[in-house]
Amino acid sequence: MNLSKVAKRMIQTILIIALLFIAGSIIYYRSLGFLPFLFGVLIGAAVSIAKVVLLERAVKKISAMEQQQAKNHIVAQQMGSLVLTAAALLLGALIPQISLWGTAAGILSFHPAIYVANYKVSKAKDGKSETGNKKSAEAKTGEPETDQIIADNLRTAEAETGNFESAEVKTGEPETDQIIADNLRTTEAKADNTESGESAIDC
């Protein structure tokens, strides 16, 4: 049977929970009195695994169905799961060699399996999205993300240096020296005006 990774994770989780329940019953009873609980857990776990398989088949089938047909198929799948659950609980209640509590424990392991599978899937998606963003950044720049930040800072510094050098080419002087030269020219012009004024008065 070809099952998806999610279904396999769910089945693994169900088996792990069932083993934990069985280990707890062995520690609690410390005798063969744990056997009814063991049988109940095995039946409940088998029902939970069957529900996983039914859910997997339903998901595969409804992907190619129309909306109304998909709804009907989901309802039928849920009814089948309820029938299996009711049959297992009925066996646990009527047969003395099968513990009802063990059967319930095996059946309830289906729900934690769903939560664990959803958590792993969401975590895997987050990891893939972060890896994809990092790879796309590296593909655009050819540099890792941290190196890209350093490269951007270097490019900014080079641009500022280029602007400063272009100002020096235009004026032939650094920017601060240009300001000093302008002030000197202004002072010389004022001195020339003063000397011309004094010569005019002397005449």
C-alpha cells in the first residue's frame, strides 16, 4: 500500500502511543493481568490505523471530484470511521478478555497522531520557505545573506567615495579646501576694494 509521508507519520505516532500505554500497563499490573488492557490497546490502535488509511484514500479520491461529490464522500468516510470506532468499543465492553479502557486508549491515539503530523508538516514547510528565500537571495547576488549585507555596505562606501572624488576633479581641491579657497578669494577681493577706495581718497 502506497501511503503518503503524513499517513506514515500518523501510523508511527499511533504505534508509539500504543507502546507507551502497554508499557504503562505492564508497570502498573506487574503480572499477566495487563493482557486484557494489551488486547484492548491493540484493537484500538488497529482501528486508528484503519481510520488513517481510510482518510488517506478519501483525500486522494476527493481531489478529482466535484465539490458536492467530495462532500458526500467525506461524510461516507466519517461514517465508516464511526462504525469502526463503535464496533471496537462494543467488543471492549462485551468481551471480558478485552479491556474497554485499553480499547479507548488505542482509539484516542488517532487524535494526537493528527496533531503531531500537522506540527511536523508545518515545521517542514517553514524550513523549506526559509531555505528557499536564502537560496533565492544567494542566486541573485552570488553571496550568502551575511556577506550580502557586508557587500552592500562596501558598495555604499564606494559610492560616497566616488562622489567625493568627483567633487575634487571638478574643483581641483578637496571639498573642505575649496571652502577655504573661496574664503581667501573673498578676503582678497575685499582688500582690493579697500585699497582702491583709499587711492581714490588720496587723489
